[in-house]
Amino acid sequence: MVDDETDRKMYHLLQKELQKAGYHQYEISSFALPHYEGKHNKKYWTQKDYLGLGLGASSNIGLKRFDNVDNFIAYFQAIDAGQLPIAADSVMELSLEEKEQEYIILNMRLIEGLSIEEVNRKFGIDFLKKYDYAVQKHL
């Protein structure tokens, strides 16, 4: 492990060298050549719905998250029985408040940052009013 100052210097050197090589940073820990950004991660950070197909695949639909079973036999037994092969212990339903807070945190990973207007529209809130204390604290 390196100290914080060395870590920051290494990170800034990496940013500079990748930029010289034609890469751009599109999230806090990802760089890519133009038009080659990882689209799947961006779906996670922006909470877009996705349906995972196959053994152990994960899905996120609305407020629900779940995984398919990861056992080959159990997976195909469920399908043969006309059932969804969802692992019962993996089903999780987030509250709207949890989804909102997660959305805010995850969007902070993106270089473009958080759109207050988008948060207000998506969750029906006044972000600056609701999170005034946090905003003022970090100005």
C-alpha cells in the first residue's frame, strides 16, 4: 500500500499518460478510446433496467433485483417446469428512497457527474431542498 499522496500522484500520472495515448476518462475508474466505453457499467451507474439471461445472471427491473440460480440442473428444471429460474434468496426490493440515494451515489462515478434536474424528474423531489445540508457541507 502507498500513502494517499503517492496514490494521487500515480492516479494523475495515469490520467495524463492515457490522455496522451488517445483515451478519455468516462467514469472515475474507467478510460476508453472514443466510442469504446463500457456500456454495461453505465447501465448500472444510471440504474437502467437490465435482464440477465443464463446461469447466475443478475437482473435489475424497477425496484427489484434478483439473480438466476447458478446450478445447471436446478436452472433447467425450473425452465422445463415453465418457471423462472430465479434464486429465491436473491430477490431484493429497494424502497424508492434507497433507489434515489443509490442513484445519486452511483452517478457520482461518472465524469459528467450528477444531473440535479434528472434526479428531480426521476424521483419527484427538489434535490437542492432535500439535500441542502449535504450540498452546503461540501461546497
